[in-house]
Amino acid sequence: MMPNEHKHYSFVIPAYNESGRIPKTLESVVQCIRTHGWAAEVIVVNDGSKDDTAQVVRKISAQSPEVRLIENPGNRGKGYSVRHGMMEAQGDVVMFTDSDL
């Protein structure tokens, strides 16, 4: 990659029962991406949540194309979720944060 080329960023957010917290988090991250004009994606990895985390993320992603939902096959834990998101990430720079930033 040439120094002048723009990098693409991936933000991975593992989530387990985060339907109450994830909307504000995604709003903040998407706003930051748009404010800076970054080429970026936000990957939320739902770790078998028992609440409506997946539905909340789907609703947000319909309005914010930067956001994408990945589902784990059941509850596998934070490490698995972070790895799963990292493996699915398309960015040149990949990072993760928890749902509370």
C-alpha cells in the first residue's frame, strides 16, 4: 500500500446480551467514522445473546451500512467472538472494543 492510499478500518465489537448498551455504542462509532471520513466497517459479533441484541443490531445496520452483524454458533465466549470478528474483518487495520467502548 502506498503512503497516500487510504486505509480501510475494521472495528470488531463482541456482544453478549448488549441490547441496552449497543445502540449508543454503534451511534458513537459510526458518528466517529463519518466525521473523519474513514473507509470503515463495524462488525458486531453476537455471542449467542439471550436478549434481542441481534435484532437491535440488524435494525441499526439497516440505517448504517457501516455496521454488520456476525452470529456465533451459540455462546462461545469473548475470545472466540473477538477472533471470529477479526477473521471476518476486511480492513487493513483491525481493532476491537467492548460494547461499552
